[in-house]
Amino acid sequence: MFTSQGPSLRELAVQALSSTERGYDLLAPTFDRTPFRTPDRILDACAEALRPYGAFRAGLDVCCGTGAGVEVLLPLCRKRVTGVDFSAGMLDVARANVAAPGAGPAVDWVRADARALPFTGAFDVAVSFGAFGHFLPSERPGLFGQVHRALRPGGLFAFPIGAPQPLTSPWYWAMLGFDAAMRVRNALWRPRFVMYYRTFPLAGVRADLERAGFAVDLLPLEEFGRRDDGSPHWRLVVARRA
């Protein structure tokens, strides 16, 4: 599951017993060599689906981690791309990973909690990849409200979302087991490490986006095929600030 350059089992255990922020500070140097990083195939599909909506002036990568979403935004934005994350370690790696093109948009890195973004009406597009498991369902409305405030009128908030795994899939049981283990860990140990795989269902997410003031479209990412019922395995959620 992990490469020889990735974190050891001991390092992952130390991370899991830390706070969410401290855990990602520790994981940052090897994060890109773990399965936790969003695969390039998903990033590329989302970039292609967003392309017809651009070009944008300024873009924001919410919970940017090591900068993969910033790299998605660079070809789509003319003036500026900003990555925001609460982990100083992840931002350090992002700065080293992402070089702003000479004639392209400027790149900024901001350390901040996504639940208290320091922006108002500053961006035309915001993206986020692989971070929503770090927010409890009760925190979603506030998070979406923060992104809504950071966007200019008409701005877009885009992120991929996968279809639920069927009961027959090993991934269903792996994610169920992981979430159960995290709930036990957080009930018994402080500080909490918030990371769940099954707390971001499409119906609830769409309702919370609409309550935050977004109009929501769903774009199938056909590169990943469709399920037996005809629904896509992956969608890009495109939420527009009215």
C-alpha cells in the first residue's frame, strides 16, 4: 500500500495519535508518497471539466495540502492562485513542490483554518481535493459559508465526489472499519484526529451548499465509467455563488 519512501507504520501511528494539524505536520514530508494524496487521474479529470468555465482571474485551493489543487488551478487562472491550509508542514512542502510559471499567475500560500478563511470576495474559483473527511457533518454549513464569502458573485466552488461503494465492495467494508476505528480512537484519546470517509454524502452536501447560497450542478466524470444503475462513479460538483 505504501512505497519504501513513504511513512513507516510507526510514523503513521504517531500521526494518528496526534491532533489533526500536528498529524499532518508530521506526515507532510512523505504525504505525496501515500495513497492519501488525490490521484493525478482525478486531478486531471477535474481540471478538464473546469476548463470550459475559465479562464479565471484568481483561484483558491481550500485545504491545499502539498499543492496538488494549486497546480490544477495554475493553467486556469490569469492573475493569482492561493493555497490555504492549517498545517505549516504541508505548506512548506507545497512551497517546495509548486513553482509559479514565469509568465503565469502569482502563487500565494496562506496558513489558516478553512472554517475561518481570511478572504472576502477575492476569488473567481475555489477547489478542494481530498480534505472533506476532516470536517464533521455539523461543520459543513460553516465551511461552505466561508468559501461562499471568499468568492466573488458568480464565483465557482468545485470538488470531486465519488459514488457510495456497494456492499459487495471490499472498499465499503474497509472505509466502514476505518471510520469505526477513528470513532473509538476519538472517544478514548485526546487530542482528536478527525478523518472519516463516510461523512460526506452527496445529498447532504448538496443541501448544505444550497443553504449556503450556492446553485449546484453535477458534472459526470466519464473517464471513471458508470455503475450498474447508470450513475457515474465520480462527479465534479460545481457550485456557483449567486
